[in-house]
Amino acid sequence: MPTHYEGSAREKRSLDLFIKLIRAAASVEARTSGPLLASGLTTSQFGALETLYYVGPLPAGRLAEKHLKSPNNFTVVISNLEKQGLVRREKSPSDRRVVMVELTASGRAAVEKTMPAYVQAIADDLDGLSEREQGQLADLLRKVGRPDAD
């Protein structure tokens, strides 16, 4: 559905593209989130677990930054994971102002259990695009996501 905004052709084209981008991302997320829901996790929660699994313990602020979220917003995500026993928070020994977040054994097990089915759901969903199209889309999205990086 095109935008009804009455701006310049450039503005209308950009807004229409932005709406399509947001809707496409939300649609893919909805279609692929089954394995996460089955594990009792949100996309943000699983993203935090996955990051900690592959990167290791991180300051809470850095974890939020990696997920393009505000630290205040991501505190709720971390708190919910902590309530489930999947992560723990500890003050950094070198700087008591910094709160480190790390996976627990249960958090590690949750990633190992959920990741294969989640990746399979994503791969199945994106099979509608050829390998070449997936590469092109990845390049375009990288360009949009990081306009200053070339």
C-alpha cells in the first residue's frame, strides 16, 4: 500500500520504501519466531542470549548498543532473562559502575537448544529468494544500515 503523504516525489518514494522495509522485517520476524516462542523467549531476549553466547560477557550498555536499543529499554530484557535464570548480572571488578551481563549454564543450554530450529525457520522463510537475490538484499540492507561505511 503506497503512502498517502503529500510530499515531494523523493519524500513519498523514501517513505514508501521505509514502510515496506519495516513491514518486511516485521513479517519475517513473525513468520520465523515459532522456535523462540516455544522456548518462552522474545526476539530481543534471544538476541541478547545469542550475543552473549558468541561474544561472551558484556557490559549491559554495550549489549544494548549491539542491539540498537536504549540501555533503559534493554534493562527490562536483561531483567526478564535474569528472572528466568538465563543470565546473571555482576558489577565489574575493575569499575563498580559497570554492570556485566553473562550467560548462565541454563542460558547457554537455551541457545544451544533453540538456535538450530530458529536458523532453520529463517532459512526456510528466505528460500523464496534465490541465493543471488539474498546476496543482493544483504548488500543493499548493509548499505542502508551503515550509510557511512564503504
